[in-house]
Amino acid sequence: METDSTPDSSSPWYRRWRTDSTLYITGAALMLIGFFGPMMQWGKWGKWGQVVVFAGVVFMGAGLLVRLVPAFRRAWKSVVVRRLVFLGHIGVLVLAAMYARNLMTSATGLPGQDFTLGTSALSLLLYPFAWLWVFVVVAGLGVMIWQVVVFARMILHSVLKVVPSAIVRRWAQHAAKGMHRNFAHLLGGFGILLGLALPHDHLRVYQPAVEGLARWAAFYGDYQAVTRYPGIAPGTRVLLHANGVYSTATVQPDRSIRIDVGMWKAPPAVRAE
């Protein structure tokens, strides 16, 4: 049994607000405080003004998410949308594999395609970050398109309202309808984009740690401890590459992996006893 979630008109004013409106108003208030607070008390605010502005942007983004979630749920019921998401999943897997191969090349200094199992394991680790990159691109395009729409409606309203015609003025009123909410949606889109872009931009900070993890994945997945390979000491973890190149992996005292590269040459023939 469904119930009507619309607040009664006799309820207090703050209960008559929708959730997205409440988040938008809270975010706008925080952004105003963050912008104008340092102007009035510059010495006392310091970086707190930036923190308050960022909190306001987060609230704006949350307001847009609340607005979009029902639309996403309705879209997910469509078979076409689910198939498109499945195709996107395959594309993101390919993107994660590309990331993993390039990262393995950077970590080892050797061709990433030579590390089959290590690169595959790294692809699974980078799969969420590949989706993050896709979300950043989609959010950026959405914000850019919505920004054009909002400002086009503002310009259209400014032009039409000066035309001495009742019909044109009605068009101007229609163009101005919901302008404040559309602008709030735009700020919310910037909030979502910022929330996605910051973690994505900070991935490079963790790249050395991920490269170390990539070397460990290659150590266990691709390097094999040989005992009877000519010219290579028994027990050495080795991986053969093209054109007679081979590499060895050893664990260092600091628990890092050292990779050495050499050119294999056949040893002098020895008579088997």
C-alpha cells in the first residue's frame, strides 16, 4: 500500500521542503559562508573557508543525487539500458586491462604484455578506477551540456521579456520557470564532478605503491623458480622475454621486488655424466 509522501500544507515550513531542496539550500548557505566569511574575518578563517565551501559543494552534489536516483531506478527497469550497461562493463574491462599493462610496464621497465597473470590480476584491481574515469568523463560532459542549457535559457528569458507581445512574454515566463532550481542542479553537477575528480586526480599519488603491488603480482604470477635451465642459477625466479632477453626477480630486505635484466647465452656444451 502506497502512502502520499507529500507534506501537508499545515506542517511547518521546513517540513514542506523536499529533500533535494533542503540539501541545495544548505549547500548554498555553506558556500556563501565560505566565500564571504574570510572577507569579514580573514585572519581567523584561514583554510576553514575552503573547507566550508567544499562542504557546500558536497551538499549541492548530494541534492542532485537525490534528484537523479529515482530516474536511475526507472531507467534500470529498461532492458535496453541494462544491455548498454553490460556493453559499458565490457568496455571498462578493456580500459582496465590497458591501465594494467601500462602500469606493469612502468613498474618493471619491461613490456607489460609479457606479464600475463600479473597484468590480469592488476586489471581486477584497477577495474573500479576505470569506472571512476568513465564517471568523471560522463559527469564532465553532463555538466558542460547542462551549463549551456541553463545559460541559454537565461539569455532567452532576458531577450524575450523585453518584447512587447503577450505571447512572447509567456514564452519568457516559461523560459524563466524553475531557473533557480536549474542553477542549483548545475551547482550540484559541479559537486558530483568535483567529488569524482578529486579521487581520480589523487590516484597518481598512490602510483608508487600500486607499482610495488604490480611487481609482487608479477613475482608470484609470472616469474618461475627454475632448477634446470641452462645458464641460470637453480632456484632463480626467471621470466623469458623476446629476442633472448630474460629477467629475474628477487625479494629485497625491505620487502620490495628487484628486477634484473640479462641476455641469455647458451653455456658451453657439457657431457652428461
